[in-house]
Amino acid sequence: MTPTATESLARLAYETLEPFHVLAYFNPGLGRAQEDTGLDGHAFYVGARGAPLGPCAAPVVSAAFYNFNPELVAKSWNAAIDAGLDRVHERRHAMLDDSLREILGDSADDALLDELASEYTELAAGLPLGGRPLTAAWASAPIPDTPRLRLWQATAILREWRGDNHIAALVLHGLNGFDAAVFHEAQLPDPEVKRRVMGKRVVLLTRGYSEQDWEDSVDRLVEAGLAERVDDGHRLTAQGAAVYDDIEATTDAAGESRWAGTAELLERTRPIVKAVIEAGVLPGTRRR
């Protein structure tokens, strides 16, 4: 699918590649990987995603992750350091390699994977890294050996780059930490607009916050004029919806020039991503 003149290639790239990227975090092999490293789910996630940062202070990781409870990050990060960041990083790669080999089947070693990996690696190598700490860390990580892992790591760099840009947009709009997550989970004034949300229960579980933390955050959004309480949760006001649209547009605009001319590349990647979706291992998908 080629975007029209009014559509964003950066948005198309995000929507195309995100299911491939999140296989690292919603994976049937996670339980075994956690057992092998002696880490719980939070510590393995924080350690695996943050490993390229090296054994830095926990607040650095909290700042890079942005909307996670700093106390949870500190506990998880220290556990991952004790387990060995290189060990966690390598175990996550082994898990991904196994999953992608099974999901892609006969095409796992296809020349297409090597071709795509090289093109996305080249695309990632040209990214400006100033002000983007998590991207810079991932960009400095050793390049994996297999084409499927090379492809995943290149898309991970691109995904973290978008994330760093998104955090910059949130900062400019004064949406800090957990409030950014609660803001994103709010209902939109137009219920017909489709987007990805995790839901309150998953946000609280994965980000390490309580029900009271959620309610306090909603109160702050209401006080700021960005949201209003409704019977089944909270909904963005007209002002909040305008802020939401501006944040998304700013995030897309920051990456638009980097994705210029990549519509055909994204199209060639779709069968790989489709295979991951049809494996039924990601939330909201079923095996086909």
C-alpha cells in the first residue's frame, strides 16, 4: 500500500513494522528466557530493552523509558545488572531467533531477509542521534549474525528513534511520565478513530503503577483541561484532542524525511510482518 499525498510515510512505517518489533516483548519463549536468567518479567523487559545503555544509573533508564514507575525500573534494572546485561541481551536475541525461525519457516534464511536487513541497517545508520539516548545506545550494539536478527535489530533502532522523538513531543507539551500513558489511554471525542491502546489493566501491570496512581493522573489531566471523567473512564476534551493530534503529527514530522522513498521497502517487508501477526503470538491476534 502506497500512502497518498496527505498520509505520512513515517506513520506507515511505524504501523507496518511495529508488530515485528514487539515480538521481542510478547513472545512464547519469554518464560524460558526469564527462567534462564533468573529474572521476573519486569526485570527481563527492562534489562533486555535497556542493555545497550550499559550498567548506568537506574534514573538514566527511567528517563529513557519515560512512563514507567522509576521504583520499578530501579529494582528491575539492578536485578538485570546482577544477572549480566550482556547475558540478558544475548538471551533475548536467542529467544527471538528461535521464534522467528519457527514463525517464518522455510523463508527464515531467505535471501529476502538478508536484503531487507541490509536496507534497514543502512537506513538506521543515517539517523541523527543527538538528543536520542536510547536510539544511540541501540545503534552502538553489536550487529547480530543472522539475517532475521539483523533485520529485527535495525527495525528496533528505527523504532526507538521514533520513541525518542515522541518523548520529545511529550516533553514539549508538558506530559511527563505516567501522565503521558494515561493521556494516551483516554477515550477520544470521536469514537470512530482507530488507534492502538493497551488498556488500563495492562498499563498498570507493565508500568508498575497502582489504581490510585491512575486516578491521581486522571485528576491532573482534568485539572489541566486535557480530559474529563465519564462513566466508563476518562475522555479527552477538545483541547486534549488537539494536543493529542499535535503530538502525533509532531512525532511523524520528525521522522518524515528519513522515511522518504521507502514505500517500496515497506511493501516488501509486509509478508514478514504478516507471518508474525498470523502466528497468533501477539496480543489481539489469532493463529492462522
